[in-house]
Amino acid sequence: MKTRFLILTATLFSLILLNQQSAVAAPCTFVSPLIQVQGTSNVIINGQPYCRTTLTLSVDIDVNGGNKYTYIHVWTAGGYHNGQSWTYSNQAPTSANILGNALFTLALDYSQQPPNPVLSATYGPDNTVNVLDASDGVTFTKTPVPNSTATHFVFQNIVIDLPGACNSSAPPLFKGDSWSAQDNNGKIVACALPGFVFSAADPSVVALIGCGNPGPNILNFTVTANGTGNSIQFAFDVYQETDGIAGYSVTDTKIYDGGATLYTVVQGASNSSLTFSSASGTNDATHIYLPAIYPAPYSTNNPDRIKNLYVVVRSIQITNGGTTTNVDFGLVTPAVNTCSPLSAAIEGITVSRANDRLVVNWRTLSEKNSKEFVVEASNDGKNWTAIGKLDSKGVDGNSDLPIDYSLALIIPASLAAIGLGGLFLLTLVRSRWAKVLAIAVIVVAAASCLKDGQTVDVNRNQTVFVRIAQYDKSGTVQYSKVVTVVND
């Protein structure tokens, strides 16, 4: 399953005590609420489009003063309180007032002794309210908060249907209330936090792959802090799609491990966005160049170079208003790969020269629509001359297996002054007598070529640069790395 986590952070963090008994200490605490959108899909309900959204909600709750129930209500930001003005007092909200259009309600019941919270299937004040519990697939975990009397709750698999089609560029914005009750029926408000707001897409991540031909592909991704006043610290890893399961999974290949290295973006500051690139460059306040995040062979060779990547931003800490929230999940952003496979991935090039013989060996890891390989030589590494050619050995130019190639070029002693450029003609000629004629032609051609310096020198101890040009059936060419050889 393709997973895309959008992190939504709360801007209010502590419960407002509304208990009318001033002699009672604050009976509960509700700290650092956080919603994470874990996945979306488009569905049709009664002929209308909806975005089915899976959420995780986490919060720190400190149960003090004998509270027996805690309720959490969540709306879309635009539908908050059903458009009504509402003030929490002893009266609990119902579907007849502000809960009529709530997306969902969670009800924690810890009325049993000793207190052991469970998800309740009913909402005490109004049994018509939509309460999500285990029968809806909702689960939760609870862990003690270090150096605190609070408990960290994580509610998972909250599934809601939002009107309209899913829109990844405009993630949903939520607004919610939480309140607690001390009475046995869970109907009387003891304390409440109205209006905790979840601001969308913080941080946001955009990832792109630039296609290299013949050079390596380039990965660029940008992490941005959006919430007002937010400072976000994070680390990241990069994975490549390799396990055959659509979308990111932990069994995909990790091609870059960021370890414990942390980066920071701050909303409204010069580094509110930070762009990472696998290209080479000079780092500054907003750009970091790390070729290691998309290394060879993943960025260079078939079939890896056409596979999707996943940028996993993790170890996220969001600081807002002096309060720091640790995000439990990674933010996974796919970098969709639209690059075409190289028609041939060339490796293992070797070139040797001895006794007037030039031998070029190479291997292709795979081939696709490959036509031919042209060996080129140069005295300066800038001006290239074709000196030999071999057709693709792949079936119809295609192969998923490695293929070895070898091209031996014999330089007759009488042709020492011809230059390697003329040898190209010899590789195209099959008849012995035609070769003799070709040699005569080459000698004549060499006389004029030597005058303008365009031939490749074959004198002893002369360095020559060699590369292979691979042509596919459409005429596209890609070049191997350049190797050097000195005649012995």
C-alpha cells in the first residue's frame, strides 16, 4: 500500500479548566494533540465523491482529580461546532447542537478501579453520536510520559469520509474539542479544551527525480516548515522501490541512511525551506548537496535507474510556542521516476595496445532497443574519431542478461602513420581484396588528415583516450566512461 504521511500539528496545548468549583485543583490535562494523515483514497458514496482518510491521533493525557471519562470531538476546520456559538459549562454537547456534523468522537472510559482506560462504544450524553471504537478497527496504545504523570495515547486506524475528491496539494484542516467528566454517567463537564487547531502539512516535503542521459539521475527534495512559529528538526533516509510491493515498505532497499544527522527548518526564517540534492555543489543556508543520497548504481544502471524512490523524513521534533512534540511516525514522500531505461548499461571497459594491436573489451549489464557500439578514440579527450564498430548481440537489441564484447583492431606496420581513424573503415569491410583497396584509400586519406591534425596518433608511448558510443534504434547515443591507454 502506498503510504503518504502528512503531519498536522496542534497550536494549543493545555486544557482550560471550566470547573465551577474553584476549590478543586485542575482535574485533567490534555497536552500536545497531534493528527497524522496516514493514507487517502477516492470513494463514491451514494453517487457522490468522498476522500476516505485514515488518521492517527496522539495526545498526552494526565488524569487527575477523579475523572472517569474523556471525550475527543473532531470536525473539519470549516465545520467546527456546526457553525454555532458554544461555551462549555456543565452542559455536554450533543448531536442536537454542535456535534451534528462532527467527523468522529472518541470516548475513553477509565471508570473501573484501578483505572484502566478502554475505548467506549457509546457517548454518555447522547447515544446517537458517532463514536469510533474497536468495532470500527480503531486501536490505541498508551505509554508513560517520561518525568511526568501523564500518559501518551496513540489512537490508530481512524477512518473518516470527507466530502469531495482527495487533493494532496490541499490536505484537510481539523479542529477539535476535548472534555472530561467525573460523574458515573460521563455526562457532566468537569473541564474542557475547546478549539485545538491542527494546521495542515507541517512539515511538507516535495521530491523529484531529474533524468540523466548519459549521466546519473539526480534526486532533489525540499522540506518546508509551514506552521506559524514552528521550528522543525528532522533526519531522513532514502529508499528505492525493490520489493515488488506497490508503495513504500520497510522491505524496500535503503540506499541512504542519514543516521543521527539532524537538520532544522524554521517557519518565517531564511531556512524555512531546505533543499537536498544528489548533485554536486556548494552548500548554503537553503541548499545541501549530498551525492550519497542517490548513489551509483541506483542512479546510473538499469533497471535501478527507472525505479521510484521514497524520502523518509523521521525523528521529527516540532517546537511551537515553547512546546516540543515528538512525531511518532516518519513522513514518507514518493519521488516518482519517469526516466527511460538506458538502452545499454556499459561497464568493465578495458583497452590495451601492444605490437600494433588495439583491443577493447566491455560488458553490457542489460540492453533495450540497442543497435550498435562504436569505439571512439582521441588524443586530447575532446576531439573524437570513430575507430571501430560492433552490432548489438542482444536478440532484436534486447537483453536482460550481461553480454561481453571484444573488438581487436590490428594496425599494420605500413599504416603506423595513418591514424586510428582509418581503422574504422577496416571493421566495416569483409572481403580480403576490398580491405586491400580500403587500406590504399586510407593511406591517401591519411595524407590529408595528418595535415589538419584530426587523426589519432598511434606512435609508441603516446597516450590515447578511448570511449564507447552506444546507439539505440531511434538514433539516441549514450557514452561510456573514458579510459586511457599508452602504447607499449
